Amino acid sequence: MEYEDIKRLLDDMGNSKVDSLDIEFPDGTKIKMKKNEAKIIETVTPGVPAVKEVTLPTQQKEEPKAVVATENYKEVKSPMVGTFYSSPSPKDEPYVKIGDKVKKGDVLCVVEAMKLMNEIESEYDGEIVEICVKNEDMVEYGTTLFKIK
């Protein structure tokens, strides 16, 4: 995808009432855009772990977000489609925050699917370096929820 095409998409997104947009092209290129953030994820060959992420600034002036390299971190992915919750209830503190040390088996979050609350446990020992989704976001099977160092 050329720079001008990306720029046109960003401009169109900024001028529309749409808050979120996901596009997947047959060549493996994926574009996910949200009003305050735009990410382009390009997969070179389907099934190969080489992924290139580029975070583009949006029309609002804000600090660029850091992109965490995926090869150095273990990812905890959603085992189901549902709604991500970072805490057991809205009044409680989140299960984990960036920088927290976790052990295999520690509860990281809850994914609600069909009115059932499913606790997602850490598969690894380590430190939370990135929380990849926001509270109450919809997640799909295989969506990366956390990155652990």
C-alpha cells in the first residue's frame, strides 16, 4: 500500500463519524484504525511470524505510541471471542498493570462470552510489558491481550 493511499485513508477516517475500521487485503496486509490511533500490520507470508507494525500519527496532536517488538516477548492471546475486562468488577483494581510480575497460572483478565466470565491465566512467568486491548473492548479468538517479558 502506497503512502498516498494510507494518507487518504487517515484523512477519510478523520473526517468521518466512524470510530474504528478493520481492513484485511488478500495479500496479507491488515489495517486497523481507531480515532486516536492508526496501526498498519503487514504480514509478509501467512503463517510466518515475521510481522511489521507501523504506528502512524493521527490528525490529533498527541505523542506517538511505542510499538513493542513481538519477537522478544511472549504473547497471551484470547482463547475465545468475547468482551475483555481488566478487573473482576468495575469498582475493583485491574488484575495486572504494566510492570507487574506474573507467574504461570496468575489471572490476568476476564473474557466474557455468552454471559460467562472466563478468567484468562498467564501461560508464562515474567513481567507485563504491554496490555494490548482496552477494558471492555471486543476481542476475537487469537487477539493478543498481553505481552510478557
